Amino acid sequence: MIREIKEQFTEEILTEAIKRYDINNDSVRLLGGYECFVYEYQKNNAFFILKISHTIRRSMNNIRGEIEF
């Protein structure tokens, strides 16, 4: 993980994402990441990926393009 990104990430950020997407906190598992925090979680008997990104080294257009892909 890039140090400057890791230093800005807080538990409050993860907690807010879990709340916004109505995720069971017990099902969240960190998968890793280099420039993003990537988690796996289970909901309604299916597995999903939660990727928490940033704008330190990437523009909003880059992030939108990745989401659309």
C-alpha cells in the first residue's frame, strides 16, 4: 500500500461505506490493494467486492471510467 494513501484511510471511512451499502460488518474481509482498499463481503448469499478509492493520484474522471468499465 502506498504510504500517503494508507495514512489518510480511517476506520470511519470503512464504517461509512458499510453503512451506505447496508453491508453486514461481520462479512467484510480485506483482500488488499496497492492504491485502493479492496474488500470482499457477502450479502443475500452472494459475494461482492467493495473498493474504496481516493483522488490523491487519480482524477475523478479516471475513477468514473473504472467504475463504468
